[in-house]
Amino acid sequence: MTSLSTSETAPFFGWDVVAATIVLAIFGWGVGFYGPPIYLQMVVQRTGWSLALVST
């Protein structure tokens, strides 16, 4: 049985996955937290419906 040296093994992509997940979470939370008031206001302006009707 032969063992592989460290130069022949596949690189570890774990930290890349963690970084991508953090970036995705930051954008997702930003849109999810700050987005609805902006979207609701735009729909109210475009349709002329009441804010209560649009938010339901």
C-alpha cells in the first residue's frame, strides 16, 4: 500500500465554502431585512392600493 504525499492530494476548499456562505448570508439578510419596506412602498406607489392591503 502506498501513501499519497501532500502535494498529490486534493486541496481543501472548506474555507472558500465558509467565505462564500458568509457573503451569501450578508446579502440575503440585507435584502430580507431592509427590502420589504422598500418593496411595499414601491407597490403602493405603483398600484395606489393602501399599505395595509399591500402588506397582507
